[in-house]
Amino acid sequence: MPRTIRENLIHPITIRELQVSRVADVTSGMRRITLSGEQLGAFTSNGFAQPEFRSAGFDDDIKLVFPYPGEKDPVLPIQKNGSIEFPKDRRPLSKSYTVRSWNPEAAELEIDFVKHGTGVATTWALRCQPGDRIHIAGPANSALLPVGVDWLLVAGDETALPAIGRLLAEAPAGLRAQVFIEIADVAHEQELKTDADVHITWLHRDGAEAGTTRLLADAVRSCPWWPGQVFAWVSGETLSIKPIRRFLREERQLPKENVDVTGYWRRGEVVTLAEDPAIPDSEQIEEPFEVLHEMGELLPPFALRVVVTLGIPELISRGTTDVAGLAAASAADPVAVGKLLRYLDALDIVSQTSAGHYELTEVGELLTQEFVIDVLDLNGPIARQELAFFGLLDAVRTGQPTYASVFGTSFPELRADAGFEASYQEQISKYAQFLAPPLAEDEALRGLRHVVVHSDGAGVIAQSITAASTETRVSIVGLPSKIAYLRRDVETSVVDANIRERISLVEQSVFEKSPAADAVLLVRTLDEHPDPDAIRVLTQAAAALEPGGTILVVEHPLDEDSLDDHAAEEDLKNLVLYGTGHRTDRENRALFAAAGLRLDTTRVVGWGFTLYVLGRG
């Protein structure tokens, strides 16, 4: 259960059509667009009730959706219940921007655009007029100001100015902060109002190109280091802020949860339309054979995972660029490393700068991002699951799990290993943070004395439930390997003693009758079990209920009418791992009926998850 010092509020993701109400230049380098419209309030879209717009975090971002060049109407995401889905055949043309300010009383949303460079959004901002229409999506979540820190360290270029400006405007009186802002020149300085105790340093490039200086990195490295706990927030050009992350994490030894470093943009050449050099050429046209060829290639995903597992992208990023040095640092064969890099050069992941020396391309730089490493590292839990696709042929032929036939042990047996289960639970806990808060606030969990939780990432969920209700106790049920991880995690991560005392851990199988409870919560659990076993899980949960108790099942049902490739992939992954699949809503309801349970209601929580509220039949 990763600790966090920024409370995260989860919002249903909604597409809204708004209009430009005002256009004004804050400085010669920044344009502010004010958006308004009825859809900032609650409305109905695609048959689903949509909530009013919310934005509570200083760095909240929304997606603006634009028409393709030469077209009048944009390609829009599909509105689902609590989430959106991007069409497969032609993806919406969208760009992410920070919410500079949100005024619920006036129902006005402000966005700031940097007035340099070439881009779809930049050109739109320079050309739009009051009355023009624009679609937005989000924000999907709001991370609030950090709590429990003594001061903030904030750094960014002009692309981070909207977030920095909002942070300072909403910071409470007495909060101390050191702020470093890189801009083109003195004319681009803004008046930033705040009640906080803030020291702002403006860093001027004075003719240097954006993203090419060390102004921010040098300023952060040399700034006075105040006593107490610090939270660092840094954003800007990806390569120029990377040394700042290393300095904070490695030299200043700040814990991961106290450092938020995000690349907002990356320097690079923009290919524009011949007929309008202010607009990038967004259409990437490929022949059908080329599309099929790329989909059928086996080597690229393996090569990417191998190079990440060896840590080579990070080594290159740190300055080791020669094949011999990379091989030595990654404990690999130099001839083989040379072959791997030569292939990645052909994929435009790296580029050879001189004989035997390489640098990362824009795409290759992504391989140094923590969330990308989490997905691709062959030693990590995500990749270990995806390798099960080696057994897809036998799984399709037999309808049975095939992980053991490929690796000699089944996936449930692998999870019995304490080391693997710890990494698996830590990974799942990162995603559980986006479901736990809205789930804990749901009316089905209000006023309960005791809740039994069966779930991966259960520590995050238990902490949210106990924080939302001071009277609720939570028992997390799991096998010994999971409980061993959670015991350590709860002891180290849950600071509030009252919350920690109300979370207990029980070593037992999901097939055993759990402790008596007002509610048994099953989160993303049923898909891991074939129908007969899933029915057994449900009946055992029902046997544990106190009179009037409920079973709460949280799933993300497969939508057969609007299927995306990720849901279809999960369906096949569950087949090779468990011999099951990714059940539809109809299949879930059939399970409940077979278990003799009464379905009282369903509703959406978080980003499109379905909560089934069940009682004894």
C-alpha cells in the first residue's frame, strides 16, 4: 500500500461541449482562454447521467479534443458510464492541458496556453474567438495539496506556470515554498497572487531555446535546503528536468511519495501541413499490409522488455553510451548488447551518435519512466502475467489455464511465493488508489460495523474504508503470502493508530467461510475463478453475513457491444492464467443467481467499475 501525502479524489470521466467566452493575453508569451457552458453542470450524455464539473487539484489536467486539419467536427471519445472509450479506427485528436482555475459560482474554466512552438492546441488558442466550441474530457482525478510537509520545492518552465499559479493561489496562509520558474525573458513574468509564504525566483533564458538550458536543474541543486519534510513538484521539458529527479531522489534521498516530477513536453521537430505551417500533420496514414505487419511482429515487444529489464535506457540516460560500458554495467555480453542496440536503432528507440555509442530517441526516453518500467520489466508482476500468452494456443484448444505448461508452475502457485506476491501486491496497490476512495464513500458501505475484504491491493481499500467511517472495522482475508506483505505494509504505511487498530488480517482461502460481517467485499476477485469455484466463493461470502448483511462485488464487466482491445486482452489473459475470462454483466448476474443471491442494485463507482449489491436470496 504505497503511502501518499496528496489525497486523491477520483472523478467520473465526462466529455463536455463548451464554448470560448473570453480570450486574453496574460503576457506576450501566455494566452488565457476562458470556457463556459451548460455542460459544466450536471447533464445526460449517451443515456448516462453526468456529474457537474469538478477540479480540486492544482495540477489537474483535462483533454481538449480538436477536429483534424481541414475538418469541421472532431472525432470524439465514446461516453460510457463513468469513463470514456477511444475509438479504434480513428482516434480523437486530443491534447492535455492544466486547469489554470475553476470558478464553480461563475461556472467558468480557465486554461493557459504558451504562445510559442507549433501545435494543434497552440494554433487553436491563437486563432479561437469567443463563441467557438471545444470539447473537453476530465479531469479524471484531483491530487490535493500535500499534507504533513513543512515546505514545498516547486520548479517548472512556462508550461508548468498554470499549475504553479494555481498552486500558489490556493495554498493556505503560512505554507512555505521555494519556487523556481524558467521563462523566455523578463517580459514573460506574471503576477502570482498567494497567501502562502513564498520565495519566487524567475529564471530567464534570454534568447536560449526552451528546453535547452540547465537553469532549473542548477537552481534546484543550489537552493537553500530548509529543515523539515519537503514535497517537491517539478514539471517542464522532459530531458531538462530529468537531472532534478535524480538529484532529489538520489542525492537528497527524498522518498518517492515526496517527489512528483512530470515531463510536460519534449523538444523535437514538428512536421507541419504544407498548406498551413502552423498546424502539425496529425494524420499518419499506413497501408493495411503495414498495419498487419507491425501487429504480427514478435521481436519488438521482447526487445523492449529485455532492454528495460537490463536497465540499459536508464544507463544511457545517465551518460553511459558505449556498448562496452553498457554491457559491463548491465552484466551482459558486449557482442549481444551491440546486436540488441543495433536492432533498437532500427526501431528508432535509440540512435547511434558515433561508432558503438548510442543516445535515446524521444520514444526511447519513455523507457526511463517508472510507470513504463513497471509494465515492461520482465522481473515485474505485469510482465510475468503477460508471458502467459506463450500458452495461448493450448488455452484456446483446451479452454484450460496453460501457465503451468509454459513455466512449470501455475500462476496461483507462483503467487504463493512471498517475494513475487509482494511485488504483485505493490503493483496492484498503485491502481487500487484510483478505486478505493469513491468505493469507500459509497452508500453501501456507510454505517457498517465490520467489513470483510477479499481483494488484491486490499490494504489501500481497507485504509480508505476505515478513514471514511470511524466506526467501521475491516478484516482483510487472504492466503499467507498476501497477508505477509499486507502485515508489513499496514505497519509501515498506516500512520493513524486508530485506523491501524481497526484493520485486521486473516489467513485463509476465499473458499473458506470468512469472519461474520455486515458486508463482504469482493473486488476484481470472481474473474480469477471458473464458474463452479466463483459460485463457491459467493456462497461462502453469504454464509459469513450477519442478518441483513450484503455482499458487495466490484467488477469491470466486459462490454460486448462496445469492445476495446484492452478488455479483449484481459479476457484472453484470464483464460491463460485461470482458465476463465473477463465476464460480461450478463455472466456476472448468472453467477449471482446460481449462488442463490438476490441482486438488489448496481451502480458505477470510480472509472466505470460496476458495484453489485447482493443479499441472500
